Amino acid sequence: MLSVNQINQYYGSSHTLRGVSLSLEKGQCLALLGRNGVGKTTLLKCLMGVLPVASGEVRFDGTNITRLKPHERARAGIAYVPQGREIFARLTVEENLRMGMAIKPGRQAATIREDVFELFPVLKEMLQRRGGDLSGGQQQQLAIARALLADPKLIIFDEPTEGIQPSIIKDIERVIRLLRQRGDMAILLCEQYFDFAHALADKFMVLSRGEVVACGDHAQMDGEDVKRHLAV
């Protein structure tokens, strides 16, 4: 579903991504791990087309998307739940959800699917409240629901547990687990917390200073070795 081959990226003279490669199949969850500032979010923005890559190739569902714009990648089937949520604070919950459906033809975008409210019941109760009035955890649920309404083949989560209360973290874990069990999409989960990622992912990749320093599946990845790369 997703294949990244030796991509490099720069901020000015800083070499922020150094020959990063990864692959992800439909139905799999890949956890991208690493400390703050090692290039995780930069990599995700490159995958979404928000940042350009200097060299290398990104292929999605068999197509080279390296030079596609973000909205073209969204239409192709990639959804992004960004760090910090980035919901529209002045729009209502319903309007935020409809933004996730903007890539669909008019008739398909007419109704918000009920299964989203089954995943996040609180959103149905708050449809007419402004996004900015929601708690941080509720905003994160809104950001995930907005992404799911695009019917993605690949969904990218950038640190979905950051600044979220434990009860909501459990809800987010439950939803990601359900999405993984459905098997109809690939999931790229960017996280700092090994235990949360370990409970959900099939594969792991650890970044340090813009380079892949460890990768493998559950059997290949030693928890203490991974945590060594995550410790401050």
C-alpha cells in the first residue's frame, strides 16, 4: 500500500531525513517511534506532500506520488491526523466532520456516516458546538473521525496520545485496534510511547537524527532496546 524508498529532506542546510525507507501493507499497522525532534513529523509531512523531498520516491497503492500535492494524495486515499489535531476551532463539530468529506462527490458527502458516531458517540451529542469549545481529548476524537470520513486506504496518526487524558487514550487505542482488525486500510502510527504503540502495531521503525536505526516486527524488536532510543 505504501512504499518509501531512500527519501532525503532538508531544512536549509540541515539534513533532516537521511535515506529513509519503509513499506506498509493493507491491514498492517506500522509504528514510527523516536524522541522529539528526530524527524518523525517531517517524514509524515513528506508522505502527505506538505513538505517536498529532495530525493527518493514515495509510492502509494502502486503509483508514484512523490510530486503530488496534498489534496491529490487525499483524493488518492491518504488521510492524516496531525499532531496538535488542527481542527477548525470556529466551525462546528458537524462542519469539521464535513471537511473530511470534501473530496467526495456531492451525493456521497450529503450524510455523515453513522459508524463514525458509533466509534465516537460524544461527537453526535456535540454536533452544533464549535470545535474550539471541545476538550483536547474530544478534539482528538473529532480529528480522527474527520479523517475516517474520507474513507482512506491509509491513515496516518501523528502522536494521537499527546496531551490527552488517560480515558480518551483508551478510546483512541480501542478505535485504532478496531481499524486494524477491519483489515481494509493501512495504519501508520507515529508515537513516543512504546507501550501504546506495542499494543497496536505489527511492525516498528525507530528514527534517530533523521535515520532509521531499528526496524522489525514484534519478534525482532526488543522492548528495552527500542526504549533506549526513546529515552530523553
